[in-house]
Amino acid sequence: MDLPGGQFEFLTKPIVETWLSVLRRGGQAKKDFNDVAEVCDSFYRKSSGFMWKDSFRAKFIGDGVPVPRYEVTVNTAFEYVALFKPRLFWANPYRHLTRPTRVQLDFNALSGGDPYAAMAYQQFQMQQSAFDARTDAANALWEAYLNYTPEALPYGGLSMHAGQAIDEALITGLGLSVPRTYMPSGGQTNVTGCFYQSSRDLVVDPDCVSPLWEDAQWIALRHRTPYWELERRFGWPEGSLKG
């Protein structure tokens, strides 16, 4: 890989600039949502009287509303989450895998009494039984793995990550649980998990109009990586990305 600003910059720079342009458009289209989400989140997390602070008033209320003598804020968002969150998530899920149920056919009615067809059907049933046995064994292994990962997930397990996502979904209307692989501490093999990430880091194609995002041409998640980590990953000189 070439160094930043190297001989292949004429190829990579237009691609980078194009993506930065569409990401800025997506971020601008999401600005109203992020502003409302910040207000809703403040009513959940901040202390009473926060909405009368100069910084909050300047951004969301304006100078036309005078500060009252008693600076009180009713944080009903906290009560809302406390009531509904336990009904949405109360324990890590147990994943159970089963084979699809097959349609049962009356072979005698279909074969017309043909003995060769009966033999072929018996052979087919034996093959299906062997296939079902392999499927059951594979399902048992996958079931054990899928019920291990919620507890093994770092930073409190799946219940902590799912709880954070549900909090944000109730408060702002959008909560994220992002599936990805990770290396456990002291481990040697990647495993999978679902991690909470703030919806403020999500950017969707601004031309998307479907509430299911089915017409979105791209979806992005903002990610922060220390510059020294990227230098080590790609073999760049120390300090080449600083700043």
C-alpha cells in the first residue's frame, strides 16, 4: 500500500473526495434528527434545570424565552424508559434451532401401486433420514455457539448492549445493534457479537425515501480509529497520519 500522498494519490483522491461529499450530504440530511435526538436524550440523562442553561437555550430555545425564577425540568423520559424497557428486554435470548417441517405426502395415492416407485421412495426416505441426522447434529453445535456468544460479549454481555440500544430506541426513535466479529481478550479465534452503537453515528443515503431503507444506495457508520493504529496496520511510518 502506498503512503499517504504518494504516487497513487491521483487515483485515490477523487474516490475519497466523492465519498466525503456524499457522507457530508447524508450528515446534513440527518442533522434535524440528531438535534431532536439530543434534546430527547437530555430529558433522559441530564439533571433537572438543564434546559435553562445558557448553552441549551442558545441552541434549542432561543433568547426570547426568559429564564424562570424556579429552573425546573420534568424528566418524564426517564419514567417512560423505566416502564417500557423491562417489557422489551429482560434476559439474554435462548436460541433454539430446528429443522423446517416437511410436507407429508401419501405415497400410495401418488404411486398408483408401482413397486419400483415404492423402492425408490424408500431409498429417498433413507437419504432424507441421513440428511436430517446431519442437520440435527449441525444445529446442536450452532445452538451451543449461539447461546455462548451473548454471555461472552465484552463490556457486560449482550444484555448490556441490547439495553443501550433499547434505551436509545425508546428515547430517540432509533437504536442500533451492530453485528460484527471480534477477538476476545486472550483469544485466538474471532467470534461474532452484536454491539451497541449510537444512532448519531449512522448516516443513510439522503436520497432514500423508504422507511425500510430498501432504496438506500449506501449506509455508513462513523468509526473512530487512533492514527497510530492505522499506521501500524498498514505499515506507514510512525507519525505520518498525525493531525
